[in-house]
Amino acid sequence: MDAKPELEEVACALCGGSRTGVRFSALEGWPPSRGDSYAATTDKFGAYGTIQQCLDCGLLFTSPRVRASSLLEEYQENKDEDFFLQSEARSMNAYLSLALIRRHAQAGRLLDVGCATGFFLNAARLSFEVEGVEPSKWARQYAKDRLKLEIGSSTIEGAHFPDARFDVVTLLDVIEHVPDPAGLMREVARVTKPQGLVYVVTPDCDSLSATLLGSRWWGLRPAHIYYFSRKTLTRLLEAAGYEVVEAKSFGRIFSWGYWLSRLTNYPRPVYRAVEALVDGLGIRDKFLYLDTRDSVELVARKKG
């Protein structure tokens, strides 16, 4: 087995504070060995690090955590064949995001940060001129071969985009993965035009289900190193020069079988009851839109 990666202690990325309290203790099996996948389908992992809460601003974050340079290497080498098991649903979910974005911008130049295999960009290019950045070499190659999308750079910082290039920048299930979300948002603001938009989707750690489920909440995952509420996410965006114009819970479309797989870490009676219903009705491969109200989608406009 590969050696465990180096860890580092970090301060709060939102306010810089060092006064913290443990919200959730690390589970056995964390940190993952090098070579384990930081994939979108990481529910199979079942382990996360010590999650601290900043006592000054309330932000939740993993500390100690895997060093930033090692995290980038993991994502660059990441492959996630299971991602395609729900490819039709992921394409439909892209249009759910576009529906909100298009209420505020109907055309222009759009950048998707952490664009994965390009499903969202493929949908967005019907309305926008699109570009993307993505660390996974495997995902970039899929986007090129299957969707004819050229994804040239691993990170937004490495792309060296000109100032004020984009009308819209999107981060779909990305901000919770990055080692410096405040620095990322400053770079996003730099490449966004005045009055341009940023669109963010992320788990909501202050949601009712996150509160009730505690350490069993699906959002607590090894690849997630920041956990935002609407309050802390708004503060992050405001510090980068944005004003929130719309925020709401974000539902998704997946097969019944997929939703069932996400209950495996929940209490067994809950899982067994839902499994019996799904199998009894024969609907594992049928699609279901479900808003568990523990993810938030947010649109903010750059000031100036």
C-alpha cells in the first residue's frame, strides 16, 4: 500500500482565525493512502478527517489536512469511471444549473472551474462561448475525445486568463475541494467582468438534514476540506467583491438506484425500508428529481 500523505495544520480560510473547536472527529481510515481516489463518487470511501469549526466566523474545515500540493497531484491523476454510470442524469442536472444562470445572463463568455468531463460545458455552449479548467488529465481527455471540448489547463491560476475576460464563472461542487477558497475567489473576481456573475453549488452544512444527521451526513467526505453555510459562503463572495443576487436549495436528478446508494451510511432501518420500496416497484433505473435541501446554489454579481 502507498504511504500516507503529509498533513498540514491550517487556519480559517475565511477570517484567518486560529481559534477552533472540533466539530467532528476523524474516522478510521483517514487520511487516505496515496493512490486512493478523490473522485466525485467517493461515498464508497467512508472516512473523513477532523473537521474544525472556526470560533470567530463559524466556517467548518478539515485540519490537519493533506498538503495542497499533494491534493493537486491527486486530482491530476484522478480517474472516475463510476462517474459515467449516471451520465444522462448529470447532463440533465447541467440544465438545472443553466436555468438559474440564464435568469441573470443569457449569453456571453463562460468559464467553468473544475469542469470534470465537460457535461455542464456541453450544455452551456448552446447559449455561451465556453472555456473550462480541470486538473484531472483523464477528465480533460474525455472532454476532448467525446465532447470536442478543449480543456487546456489544470487550474484557473495556471491558465493565466486576462483580466475581466468572462461574463460568467461557474463552480459546481468545487469550492469545498480547494485548499484556498478565498484565493480562488479573488482569482475568479479578477477574470470576471464588472457586473459579471459567479455561480456556485456546494453542500450546505447548516441545512436541517446536515444538522439532524450529524456525522452521518453525506456531505462529510474525504475529498471535502471546506464546509460552507449560506452565511459563510456569502461572506466569502462578498470579500472577493461580489453581491449575492439569488440563493436557493439545489435539487438533482439521479436514478432511484443512485439515490439508494447514497443511503448506505445512514441508519440501516432507513436504508432497508427504501431499498425494499425501490426493488418492490422495480424502479432502480428510473430517474427522480430530489431536493434534499442540503445543497445551495448561489448567483452573485461582481461590483463595479
